[in-house]
Amino acid sequence: MSCMNVPIRLEPICTIPAFHAPEGGATLTLAQRLVSHDRTLLAAFGVEAGTLRGAGIPGMTCGTGSIGRAHRADEFVSLEHSWRAVTPS
């Protein structure tokens, strides 16, 4: 690949294993029961859960708030969303 006749070489320096919680798995089932809904989604970003699963440690990535606010200077999770994440409806 080149840009304006300047050679550019892309070389991965690390990888992050993909994570997908298996449907009906114990961790996903527990998380869904705790929040009283079964909505899940796939996201195109790296999380530690894939690395943990590769080490044999079950994990889950749960989020509150909005991914649109994540990883920004003004990132926050409101107290209301935090409370809803741990309080069964």
C-alpha cells in the first residue's frame, strides 16, 4: 500500500480474541436473569472477556450508558444507569 509514493507497511503487533457469549451459557443466563431481559448485541471493539475465556475463565461484558459516550474525555455512566444495572426490574 502506498500514499503519494510513500510506502506504508501494516503489521499487526497484537491481537484481541473475539468474544461471544454462548446462547444458553451459565454466565449469559445469569446476567439476563439479573437484569430481567434477554437483549444482547455484538459490538466491534475489544474487551477483556475474550482473553479471559481463552484462559478458561468465564466472563461477560455488560454495559450501562451508551457506547457513543465511551472512551471520550467526557465519558460517564449516570447513577440511574448504574442502579438499573444492578437492580432487578
